[in-house]
Amino acid sequence: MSDEQTDTGTGWPQPAGPVRPGGPAGEPDPRPDAPDPDELSPLAPQRPAQPSDDEPAVEPVDDGATVDLSAVSRSGEPPVAGSDGSAEPVVAGRSRWSAAGVMIVALLALLGFTLVVQLKTTSTDPTLGATRQEDLVRILSDLDARENRLQQDIRALEDSQRQLQSGEQGRQAALDEATRRADELGILAGTLPAVGPGLTVQFDAGVKPISANRVLDAVQELRGAGAEAMQISGGDRATVRIIASTYFLDGDNGSLMVEGRRLSGPYTITVIGDPATMRTALNIPGGVVASVRGDGGNVTFGEREVAEVSALHVPIKLEHARPVS
């Protein structure tokens, strides 16, 4: 072994060089400003340097900001810094739930709008909304009158049924019922005269003559209002019974052809039924009276406590129909 190397006792040669002040290894350095040997070790924790007497002491700043390692999501995304500098955890799926909430609100708004539109559409009738209150009252009265007539017919039929099922009395009841039905059918067919409360309706032409369509509309409105028997008369006193098969045609010089017979104006329809109901039916807005007056003509009503329909119609001979045996 050379003079430049010494044995350290560990088996490794110690390179020659200047000897560190402080004496042999393991002895403290006698210098007052000598560093602690432990501080020179790379394994020793570093302590902050102590300020000297002529330098001001600097205190460590603690702003309270801490980093929460739990805020780091498992997906590896770093925490997001808040407005105060602190770390905020990243919540996975926040944008997804926000989109779902917006979609739910939009669907609920669309559903509410649809319900409102449907309710407004079904509860609003443009035809009745433009009708005056007086006309609505007339329509309601007409419907009530029709309902009353139907209820009376139902009660009459129920009474006839009970009488027909009452044994010995049923025979006489059946005969009376057959006679009554024959009279009713005779009136409807125009083969029997009829009397009762009713109405007379007179049509006076204006600039335009009274057309066959206007008279036909009046007959249909009267039938719908419960007319039971009708006849029409011209200015020459010619009268024709009106039944289900009666037809109307426009004639020459403003005349009217009814069942092949010529009638001249003014025309008067005599009808048996409820006067108030039939008058209301003809006065409905846009109906017969409004149409005739729109053409320059006029319609006059006359109520009769006893109206007489005396014109008769020749019985129709059936050629094809026969009773079911």
C-alpha cells in the first residue's frame, strides 16, 4: 500500500488529500462556525437556515390552502382550482346529469303546451262563439222542446205496451192503438185532414223571386222542428198537401211547381205543430228567414190556435214494397 492511501478500517482505500480541519474522524470540529457533521449527510433532513442578528426574521406564510389528494378522481383528472385558490374535487358525470335535467324540463314544457292547446281547441267552438246570446237561447229552447216530444212518445209507447199485455183488456187496447196508428199514418201520408195548433208562414218575393230551394229549406226546417202536417198555397188559392215525397221546382215568371202543379206567389205554408219551436227554427242565423231577406224578400209569421190542413194527397199505390210475412 502506498503512502498516499490510508486504511479506513472498512477495507476501502481512502484517497489522499488535505485533511479536514477538526482533527481525526469522529472528533468535533473545533472551529466556532463549523457546520454540524450531521447536516452534511445527504440523508439528514434539511433545516431552514437561522437568520443572523443583522437580518430580519422571515416567518413562513401559511395561506391555509391545502391540497386534498382525495379530490383527484380515479380517472386521473387533476383537481380544479376554485376562486379562492383552493382545490375543488372533480365530480364525475356532472355534465351528463345537467343535460338530462335540461331534457326533462323541455319535455315537461312541451307536454304542458300540448295540453293547453288541446283544451283550448276542444272547449272553443267557432260557430257557437260567433252566435248571439239570443240565438243560443233559441237553439237551447228548440232542443228542449224536441226532448220533451221524444219523452212523451216514449211514455205513450210504454203505456200502449202495458195495455196490450193486460189480458182481456188488451184486445180493446190493441184495437184502439191500431185505429190511432192508422189515423197518424193517414195524416203523415196526406190522405186525412188534420187540425191543431200551428203556424202560417208567408213568403213575399223582393227583387229576386222565391226559389224552390228556399221553400224546400223551409219545409225541412219545419219538419226538423216537429211539424206533423203541412200544406202550401199560392196567390191564386191553389193548395197542395206536403208529404215526404213532395218535390219543388222553379217555374216560369217566378212561379213554383209543387207536385206538378203551378203556384204563383206569394206562397203560404200552413203547418201544425208547436208554433214557438217552428218559428225559432226558421229564424236561426243563416237560415230560411235570413236567406229570403238577403234576396230582398220577406217572411211573415202568424200563430194559430187551431190551424187546419185540409188539402189531401192521392194515396200512393205501392208497386214494389210488400209487408214482411
